[in-house]
Amino acid sequence: MCGIVGYAGDKNVIPVLIGGLQKLEYRGYDSAGVAYLDGKKMNVIKEKGKLIGLEKLVEGKCAEHTIGIGHTRWATHGEPSCANAHPHINTVGDLAIVHNGIIENYLQLKESLERKGIRFVSQTDTEVIVHLIHYYLKDDLKEAVSTAISKLKGSYALGVISERFPDEIVAVRHDSPLVVGLGKGENLIASDIPAILEYTRDVYFLNNGEIAVIKKDKVELYDEVLNPIACEPYTVEWDVSQAEKAGYPHFMIKEIEEQPRVLADTMNPRIKDGEVCFDEVGLTDEALKNIKKITIIACGTAYHASYVGKYIIERFARVPVEVEIASEFRYKNPIMDKDDFVIVVSQSGETADTIAALREAQKRGAYVMAIANVVGSTVAREADSVLYTRAGMEIAVASTKAYTTQLMCLYLFCLKLAYAKGEMTQEEYRANVQELASIPDKVAAILEQKDLLQKFAYEHFTEKSVFYIGRGLDYALAMEGSLKLKEISYIHSEAYAAGELKHGTIALIEQGTLVVAVLTQGELIEKALSNVKEVTARGAVVLVITQEKYKDKAKDVADKLIAIPDCEDFTATMTSIIPMQIFAYFMAVQKGCDVDKPRNLAKSVTVE
């Protein structure tokens, strides 16, 4: 969750660190700080709250030809405060560290260090690390770091600087992401690529246990026992402009509007001669044919995409699919073996629960395919194969384009699987592939209706509760629509399978209650309409999202109707979610919420 940035070079280190932290604000934080050497003197500046407070404290300061580290903290151990903010320093103040992750045995380590006379000044788990490194430090900083981390249990990405070693940063990772950026006459570290993209596109993705020594003119890599290792850098293909708003008021609306392009980018390279081609995955038709059962594992928005995947795979490929919440999966003693096929879905590829579930599945012999957006992420590296979503950089905490591109990958996989297993004729297969190819243009058409949704949001942004209902695929969509609203507008929102209303939840409907009804599935629309009538009879105000071909049936029960372009019902998930994303966005804007960085949330959840 936290953001780390570090720099070694000739520039003024302070604006480099602040600029890097600004690029990591989307990860979520409640305090921030920097540590840098000015000459050979350690300087540490920290502030509770938003980054602008730290910016005021460092304004006018200059430290050129030196090193520094910065951090944005999301509180886990100890309240948000200056004392608990990073960087943390040792007792004499000549050693500083930043840390992302959680140290599970910090209490035992703290007690041991206190018996040695070390006094702690924070409530954090991180402070034990800096005191451990100081305790073991002799003539080599990387050796002290290596010895210290051997005592740690948990997850960590660390950046360490010392007055005694004024030209180097030591960095190490274990189950928390850390990237090394390779510049010209300068090198950097960061917890995510956006923080360093201004300076370089060439990066190393550190693996678990690897230690990097970063100096302005070179980077040295070591394994966990300090043997030197070589690694080929990866060149990032993202455009720097993806990390900028480009004139939009928020990243979220920019990313919503990028969906026609990123859906095409995800789909087009994988369609050849009218059929799906997954050369990068390496799964042959024979391997697909042998799949008997699929388990999809994910969290949050990716879980909702997975739920859609279950519907379509079972419908078209006739393979049973279980969808598991990653945070629950490994604690249920799952029944799984070498014949199981597992799909893990993660935007960042660094979601701690999803990584743990991936490893648990592999430990039990299952084959794991990842669907991820970030090249070189932990999920992408550790899975047996990976299908990249190609959504590009997603900055807003509330996921939009990552969700729809996850759906596109699941649909492509579904069609390929169904055809390989003989559940779909070639004619049906090609027709369905062609239907997917039409989706980007239909999404672009829906974006033209933003003004209607903005006006409706203006009329209803004071709502205290909003309910989403749907049947079948529409219920899966309702869950994601509800999540979008609650996470950025802080309005209580729940999604219900429409047929369940009469089993208790209709008691929540009263005069003026806002209900969003998703009605895109022709075979279920009559039943879904009867459910809408149940809520209108009790005074609900209803926003209906449906296809053009069904709007005549739906208009009589709608206070507001948004009609999306006609498509095959099974692909409506990628079009009907767009109005819900836009509606949630404008509801949050009208309320004055911080749309891109909603309270208490982080983009990449790298701790349990």
C-alpha cells in the first residue's frame, strides 16, 4: 500500500523524491516523509496528512549530488502521526529506512532490542528494522541489511541510507514490490513504475530476497546470500503521459474514457484470421481440451470480473467454475491437485492475498494462469503463464479500465476454451469473436451519454443508500456498479440478485429509495422487470440501464433510462458497466469527494 522512492544522482534530490511520491499518491497514504544526505549529514523531514504539508516543509531546500529516500505511509501499526511516519532512524540519527509491508514478529524483536538498551520512539513495526540494521552494521551496509532481514518474518520492501555510506542506497524486497530504475548518471528505486518513469524506462524488478546497491553511476544486484547476480533490464513501454491527467479533472474520468482504446489494445493482437490466438500463454488446444474444472481467485473489482467469467465459461465451455475470494482461499484447506486449472486475476499483480493464493494453488500441484496488468509483477512472474490486460497505467484507486480489460481477457479465454472443447462450432466461434471486436466502438458510443448521467447524479448525490439489482450476468455487474459507488462517494450501496428481493431485502425499500436496475439479458428481462415493479410499487426511484432493443419494455418502470447500443447479451457486461462507472464518478464529484484517492483505500493492497 505504501509508496517508496529513492534517488542517487546529481540532481537536487528533494524535488525528485517529492515528485516520485506525488506519482504514488494513488496507492493511498496518511503521512509522508523524506530522508536525504546533505553533504554527509542525515536530514529527515516528516509530516502527517497529505503530501502538500511535506512539500511546504521542504520548500526551498536543496541537496545536490547526493542520495535520498521518500515514503508515503498507510497506517497499520500505530496511528497516523509524525512519530509513526517514515523514514525511521536509528538512535544516533545517522541511518534511515523506508519500509512497505508488515513485520509479523516485530514485538519479539522489539523486546529483544529494548533489553539491549535501545529506546523506541514510534508504535510501528518498521522501527525494529532500522535498529536491527544499526546493531549489525560494521563495514558493509548491504551485509548489515542482509543479516537484519534474516531475523524478520513477514513482508517488506526496504530502502536504506546511512551517513557512513553517503553514496549508496541499499534496497531489498520480500513479498512487497520494489523496482530499480536505471538512468544515465542517476539510478532510482520505487514501489511502482510511475514514480520513476520521468527519469528512465529501463528497470529491474527485484525478486524475493534480492538485494540491490544503488549508486549514481551503477547498480549492483545480489541474491539472498550476497552472491552477485546479473539481470537483464526490462524496458517499460508505457507512455509518460499515462501518468498525467492530460487536461481531465481526475484520473478516473480519463481512464473511463480510455476504455475503447485499451479494450482494442487488449483484444486486437489476440485475434488472428477471425480466431483467438494465445501464443504468449502457451496453452495448446489439447491442454485446453483436458481442463475439467476451473478455479478463479481474485479480490475486489477483479473478483467481480471473475464472477462474470464464471457465468460465461460455464455457459459456453460447459466447464464447472468456482470463484474464490483470495483472502479466504488459502485458509479453507482447498481441495486441489495437479488436474486443477487456476486463474488468478489482479490489476497490480502485487495483491498480497492473491499472491498467497497463487502459491497455495501451485503448492498443491495446480496449473496457474494469471490475468494481470503490470508486466514484471509478482503474480505475472510466479504464475505458470500470464495473460496481460494491456490497460496501461491505471492511477485512480477505483478501477475502471482494468476491470473491462480483465473481462475482455476472460471472454477471449472462454471462447478459445469452448471451441477447443468442441462446445462451439467454428461458425459460432467466429461470430462471437467478431462480436467482441465490436465492443470498443460501442463503449465509445456510451461515453457520449455522460451528460445524462451527470444530470441524474446532480439530482441524487444526497442519497444515503443506493441499491443495485440484476439477474444472471446483470447481478454480477450490479456488484461492481455498487462497489464503484461506495468506494468513491462513500454512499452506502448494496447489490442484490433481483430474485432475492422478496426474501427479505425488499424491506429496505421505501419512498424515494434510489435503485439502479440492470436489464440487459433478454431471457431474464421479463422476470427482472417484475422485480423492478416490486420496488417501484414501494416508492423507489429507478435508474434503468438496458439495451436499445429492450428499452420499450423497460421505459414504463424507469424514472431515468440509459440505453446502451445493442449487442449479444453475453457481451453486455463490457458495455453496461460504463454508465455505472460514470454515474459513480459524477456522484462523487457532486459530493466533493477526492475521486482519485478515496479515504482509507489503496490502489495496491500489498499486505493482508
